[in-house]
Amino acid sequence: MSGRKRFRRVAVLLLLTLIALPPVSMGWLAIRLGQAFRRHPQPRAIFVLGGQAARYQYALTMAAARPGMEVIVSSGITDGVRRRLATETGVDPELVTLDLKAVDTLTNFTVMVDLLEARGYGHVYLVTSDHHIRRACAVAGIVLAARGIAFTPVPVAGRAVPETRGHAFRDVVRAVVWLVSGWDKQSIPFIAP
């Protein structure tokens, strides 16, 4: 076989792989998510994406109605606010975990997924603003699903205009890069804040 034919065969094989990979990987994630929902039909924790105090307050209201349910907050508030608002809503502050490492939507998930997995949370409520829910679900569908963690979205009223599809697409691409390489904004020194 000539070098030209071999190159063409390899190029066709590479192209077919690139075309087939996304549907196969998305199918795998859908299967993982389905398995997680079957194993854990009810959420066992409340996972709040930081950014707005209204999200945290709504999550505390949910937790007050579900005694013993842990609230896990990824950035967006201070420890003093965490304790004060938890106490005011009747939630034990010890049931509220705050992590301040995340800097954006993707790192909300990539920083916290190990904690969620380590604590055995196979299904969580995902609390974020209504305008942010599409992007958050898209990223959760990759990062959480890859670890076998189901999520139930809980949108909190926010601004009237939802984010563009471009925001979601950008973060989905970044989530796929994280899934394949383990890289996110914080693990790459030259783009970390």
C-alpha cells in the first residue's frame, strides 16, 4: 500500500472517530445519569452554585423543610453570612458546607464533584438562578454524570433574560476538556485567575 493510500485511510479513520466520539460519549453519560437516578431516586443533599445570595437563601429554605439534609455551597458567600443565614432559617450551620475555590460555573462542579462523591451523594438538588439553569444543567450533565451523580434542577427566580446558548456551549466544551484531561480554569496556570 502506498504512503498516499495509507494517509488517506488514516485520515478517514480519524475523521470517522471524531464524528462518532461525541455521540458515543454523550450516550455513555446518559447511561451513567440514568443509572444514578435508578440507584438514588431521591436527592440527599442540596448543591448551590454560588453567585447570588438568593440562591443560598432558597436552598436554606429547602433545607429547613428537609431536616438533616446537607447544603453544599460552591462560592458566592462568606463564612459569616453562611452561619448567620443558616441560624436565621433554623438550619444547623454544621450542615452547611462552604467551599470558596470555584471561580465560574465549570469550576463550581469540578471543584465540588469529589466532595459530593466522597460523601456518597448519588443524587443532589442543583440550585441556581433561573437564567443560569440551562448552562448549569449542561455542565452537570457532563461533570456529575461522569461520576454517576444524578441531579434535580431547582431554578431560583432571577433576572428575566436567560443566558445565551453560547455561554452553555462554551462551558460544555470546557467540561468535555475537563472530562478528558482533568484540566479546568484553576488547573492551568496561565489562565487561572
